[in-house]
Amino acid sequence: MTDIELLDNIKIVYKKIADSTKRSERAPEEVKLIAVTKNVETDVIKKAVETGLREFGENRVQEAQKKVTSDELQVTSGRLLWHLIGHLQKNKAKIAVQLFDLIHSVDSSELAEVINKQAEKMHKIQRILVQVKLSDEESKHGVTEDNLFDLFGKLDSMRNLKTDGLMTMPPYFDDPERSRQYFTRLRELKDRLESSGYKLPELSMGMSNDFEVAINEGATMIRVGTAIFGERLIR
Ligand SMILES: *Cc1c(COP(=O)(O)O)cnc(C)c1O
């Protein structure tokens, strides 16, 4: 991919964010673009940084570690924010707490407990989102709706975690309208939790093919890979 193509892709994504927020009577600033850099090399990420992008999402701790700590990606204006969007294994929680500003994939009290302990040791307040599983696909991680309130109850006592919202990943559909029901459901769950007293500003939902629908349903963070960096090898 050429630099021009990368720049064009980013412009197109921003234009779509502008258009869909407008249609939804929302402000474009309400939606944060997280550029998903799994399988993207640091030299390409650097180019994305040069266009002004500051928030990046990775789905594997090991792969992220090389990038977050690489000299090439140290910036002088502001700083990069790194999001863990993939499943986290408990034995990688320590590195995850070192590397990531926001962990989107907390889906059990056991995992939350381990992250909380590591954060405590590092004197860090770790921001997290709770990943909710709204479809019955075997391959998807996330807490089920039935266990969601119970999980939030347990998070209450974990002092080094700050729970900022919910995340979900619907099954893949060619027609993005079919994702809508999942996004609607996640927003309803957030509303229900908020009426029980939780403060949850963030809804992380929407990827390359369906982020406009997600924005329409209230997404505050969209996770976009392919639309920015092109098709990469699927692992
Ligand atoms: C890969 C990935 C994305 C980005 O997907 P694209 O379709 O490439 O935009 C978003 N969220 C998660 C959890 C991912 O693993």
C-alpha cells in the first residue's frame, strides 16, 4: 500500500464518521477512531501516526509489545494510546497492564481480578471495558447477558480498575444492517447498567464494514483495521 492510499483510506473513514454522526444528530468528536494494527508493521503504523492518528488497537499482547515499545513509534507531540481489543489470557495480564491504556476484553471476574492485582502492584488505575457476547457463536468471547450484572457487582470491589463501558463484536455479515440489533442491544444494556448507578461513557462497537451502523446506535469507539490498512493476512 502506498502512502497516498493510506492517507486516502483514513480520509474516507473520517468522512464516513462525519456523515454518519451528522445523520445520527451526534457530534463527530463523540466517536473515537481506533486504528486496528494487528498484522501491520511498525513502519506503516508510523505513517498512520504521521497523519495524526493517536489511538491504536491490537489483539495480541506479544505482537503489541514490540510495537508499543519500539523506538520508531515514540512520538514527540502528545502520546499514542494503545487498546487491547482481543482476548486476554490471565498469564499475560501483567504485560497487558504495562502496555495498554484500555483493555476492551474483560469478560470474567477471574480475569478482572488478575488485572486488578497487577494494576495494584504497578500503582496504576487500569481502564477496562466489559466485553459482552450477544450471539451464540462458539468462537466469540465475552460475558453473557445473564452474567453481566453479576460481573459488574464483583468489579465494584476492585479498586485498581476503572470500568468505562461495554464492548461487543457481532458475527460477520455482508450486510451491515444485520449487525444493528447487536449494537442496539449493547446500548440497551449500557442504559440499564447506568440506571442501576454505573457510569459507563464508552460503547466500543463497529468495525470496517459496519461502523456507520454502530455510530448510529451510539458507538463512542470504533475499531477499524481493513478500511485503513487494507486486507491483511488473517491468522
Ligand atoms: C480485527 C479486529 C477489528 C478490526 O476489524 P476490521 O474488519 O479489519 O476493521 C476490530 N475489533 C476486533 C476485536 C478485531 O479483532
